[in-house]
Amino acid sequence: MSRCFILSTAVMLGLIVATPALADTLSEVTSHGIVLSLGDMDIDVSYTPDHKLSAMDGQVTGTWRIDGDKLCTSSNVDPNETCFAYPKDKKSGDKFVLETPNGAVQVRIK
């Protein structure tokens, strides 16, 4: 097998493996943050790489983790961890609806 063929195959496999990570909704959410729309109120939520979150100008603080297709959070407002499944293949600028026990919430990835 030629060295060129092996190198090109390795590059292609790297691109194939890397592509899903680029489209991963939760990576986009935790990298860019989100805006939650509840009625006529928009809530800006930011996430940091050290798994901390903040919203409402720092009035809400907490932690986050990813569990498969779910984003799990806890905060000073609700210390109980809650996890919600997010849709696949969303990116910055996309909008979608999350169903929660308290009703549907409109989400936009910043």
C-alpha cells in the first residue's frame, strides 16, 4: 500500500469522524449559549467550559453536564438536576422547542 493512499485514507477518516462533532447541538449550545423565550420574556443563558452556567445577569448561576443527547443542569433557583433531550444537528442561529414539565419553551442558539 502506498504511503500517499494511507495518508489520504487517514485524513478522510478524520474528516468523517470530526463531522458529527461539528453539528452536535449540545456542543453548539454550550459553546455559544442560548436564549430561552418564555412568553414575552427572553432569557440569555451562558455556559462556560468549566461546566458553569449563568442567566438573568448573574441572578441565576449553576452547573451543567452532557449526558448523551441531554443537557443536565442545576442552579441556585432549582438545585435538583434536570435533564432535557435536545434535537440533533442544530447550530448557532437555529431555533427549536423544548418540551418541559412546565410547558414548551422556545430556544435559540446564540
